[in-house]
Amino acid sequence: MPEFITAWLEGNDVFNAMTFLDYWQGLVNTVQLVFLSLIIGLVVAIPLAILRNSPHWWINKPIWLYTYLFRGTPLLIQLYIIYYGIAQVPGIQDTFWWNIFREPFYPALLAFTLNTAAYTTEIFRGAIAATPQGEIEAAKAYGMSWFLRLRRIVLPSAARRAVQAYANEVIFMLHASAIASVVTIVDLTGAARNIYSRHYAPFEAFIGVALIYMALTFLLVFAFRKLENHLLRHQQPAGG
């Protein structure tokens, strides 16, 4: 590291052990919130995407309404409605659910999960709908059942088409997690605010957290590039 940067860090009260501990705790909370919401959202979205392609309106229309509502409203508003709305449900404070949702992490997790599940549903719906009809007909001619076609033909083919769009959704969720601090969760942005309020150094506090977000984004881009290459390895030239 250049000497002038080292000297600046050593002479700056913002960069001390407590500051790095704040950033670390914020990083842990951010990764935990984003990871859980993405995993649960993906598990929810795949069956919804399959049902979204159903020819029966009474199956696909309710799912369309759900995705339309959550894609058509800001995530911040959804977070506020869930965080403040749960406490207004009659009788909930007398149940065990209140012991869970009184903590801000779980309303935020629910809001993030519902939001990413809506976007992921539409990503995979389009990928499933784009499955070449010839592949479906060949699977039928081979005697595959609907479930077997889905498992061996449709979903693997859809995953290859959806990986780029889903990578963007994952990065979007990482960046959108910055709003979690508005419901008192000390994520990365919340940690930067605490550092700013303690040292009155907004530039250093928020530049530091921006660098952490950039590093996480680069890691995600690298991981999804590797995943995409793996899924599309059959298209690479032989011996390449």
C-alpha cells in the first residue's frame, strides 16, 4: 500500500478496531438477509413460474397478480407495510408469531423474499415459455411423463436461459438490502450511518461501505460467470 495512504489511515480516527467491527457486523447481517431471502425466494419462485405457464386462468392469474403487485411497487414501501402492518393484525401480539416478527430482521426477510420471488417467478416463467417445442415433442415421443419432462428437459433448459437475468436480480437484491437499515437493522448501510454519527465523517464512512458493496458485486459477477460457463459448457467447441 502506498505510504501516503498508510499514513492517512493511521492518522484517521475513523479507521480503528471499532469501525472495522461495525463494518464486519453489518456485512454479516447483510449477507445473511440477502442469502436467506434469495434462497427462499428461489424455492418459492420455481413452482410459481411453472404454474404461471398454466393454460388455466384460475391458476396463472392469481400468480400474475402477485408478481404484478410486488414488481409494480417500491421495495421500500413493501418493507414499511410489512414491518408496521404486522403489528396491526388483530390478536397477533397474543400469539407466538409476535415473538418472531417483533424483531425487525424477520419482517425485512419476508419483504425481501416476497419481492425477489416475484421477480424470479417472471424470469423463470419467460425462460420456461421459451423452451423449444421440438424438445418437448421429442420428450413426449420418448415416453417421458410431464414431471420427467419438467425435471430433465424444461427446467435445465430454462436455467441456462435464465442465469444472466437471475444474476442481475441477485445483484439488485444485494444493493436493495441497503434499505434494511430504515427498520433499525444494522446492515452495511446502517453500520456506515453509525460510524458517521460517531465520528462525523460521512465521506470516509460511506466510501468504505461503497467499496464493500463493490467487492461483493464483483464476487457475485465472477461466481455467476463461472456458473454460466458451466451450464453452457456443451456449446463450447470441442477441445476449447
